[in-house]
Amino acid sequence: MHSKVFIRLVPVFFFACLLPQLRAQILAEALSDFPPQTELLEYDNLAQLRALPNYDALKQRFTGKQLERLKTALTKIDLPESAVDEIVMASSPAGFYGLISGTFSGAAITQNAVTKGCAYLTVEDNKILCPTAEMSVLFLTKSLAAFGTSAEIKRMLEARRGAAPRFSTNLSLVHLLNQTERDAPVRGVSSGSQLTASLVDAMQGGSSLDIDWSRLASNISAFGYSVKLDSKAHVAATLQCKSPATAAILRQTLGALSALQSVAAKAGASAPFENLQLSSSGIFIGLQMDTPLPAR
């Protein structure tokens, strides 16, 4: 997953009807709980994605070390992956953290983990479970939990109670997040030191085109994205450039790449995207494109 969960869609209207309030709630919690230094935030609706035929292949391709550490920690406190319906992952120069929500009972899991000898820290009557040295978990409500190092969870608690600045004060990224499609199962924003890696990872694939995504990313200060899925991943993104001049240059560059990709595709070469559509206004570039999906 992590900025690039592109999966083949099966009908998800039923899930979309069931989960809109929960989806809005966990993102609202993230805006209130995450620190303003957050440079990458991604929401994944796992209840929808898990139903897709090639979910396992996608998960193997895109699950990084940080998510594996989270999975290990959740397993140690007897919280199965299948009980997690939604996740908001985030990272800053200080580390990796986030929120999960689902069908679990936080109080029961905490009591059971402590009874079995799981290490924990007590902070303002909150028991932060420490199942591993690298990942801690705190149940904020019955079905909502924070994860990260114990230090990161403490910072989230301070933001949550208003004792420290919140991610909601990062108006630029919040604006970009609000521009993403609200019914998409994958939504996110990225900026700062996270941006180049996020863009490169999102655009990588079996391409025969020699594209320097790092150079393109140098013209961008932040971007927001959403992904909808059927036989391909349909990506919609808003790129916030460093100036109107760099926005104009980047749009020209992307337009040229789109033309080059079309020529390459006609010649039978592979490419990381197709059907690229561009728009621009001031420092913002809007783009829509389709990307291939990993095999099952």
C-alpha cells in the first residue's frame, strides 16, 4: 500500500454506503491527532480493498517494513488484520505513525494483552501497549487505535487534547487532502522530504521510457491524490508547484511525456501510465491517468 495501493476493483457500492461516516471520522481524527510536521498521510479503506481479487499480490508488492512492524505488533496483542477496516498512515522526519479503526474492542484487547504480560506505559490513565520495541499501540476508543513509537503516541495524545499543534494547522496539505475524491478507497497527500520517494513509488512500473521522476518532483512542493479501481487504477492528483512558472514548465513536460508514452505504447513498449489528462491554474496542476495493476 503506502501511497500506491492500485488494485483491481470489484463492486464496492455496498461498502461505500456503509462506511462514509466512519471514513470521515478517522480522517477527522487524523487531522486532530497528527503533528503538523506530518509530511505524508494516506488513508486506505481496507474493508473495500480486502475484497478485491488481487489484494494479496498488491499487499506483497507494496507493504513496507513499517507496515510489517505494525502487523507484528497487532498480532502480538491478538488483533487480527481482518478486524482492521481502515487505516491512516503518516510519517514525518521523526518517524512513522497512524490510526486504525475496525471491528475490534480496544478495552478487551488491552486487558487481555496486559494480563498476558505485554509491556505497557501509563500516560494520563491511558495504557500504551508496547508489544515490540519498535511499535506501540494505544486504543483511543473501543474501535479506534493509534500506533507508532511510544514517543510518537505521546505526541499524538498532546495534539489530541489541544496541548500541542495539530496537523489541521498545516493548511496547504489539508487543502490538498480536501481536494481528493471522498469516495475513493485510497486518498493521500505528500510533501517535503517524503515527496520524491512518494511520486517515484507511485509512478514506477515496468516502463521502457527513460523518465527521471526525481527531476520532475523537484518542481513540486506537495501533492494530493486519490485512487479508484476497476481493471486499472484510475489516479486523480493535484500537484502544488513552487511557482506559476514551474507549474507551466511542468505541465509542458508532462504533456510531452504523455505524447512520448502514446508513441511508445503504439510501438508495443510498456509504460507506467496512460490516458493522461492535464489541467492547470496558477501553481496547481490537475492530472488524471490510468496505471496498470500487478497480476494476481
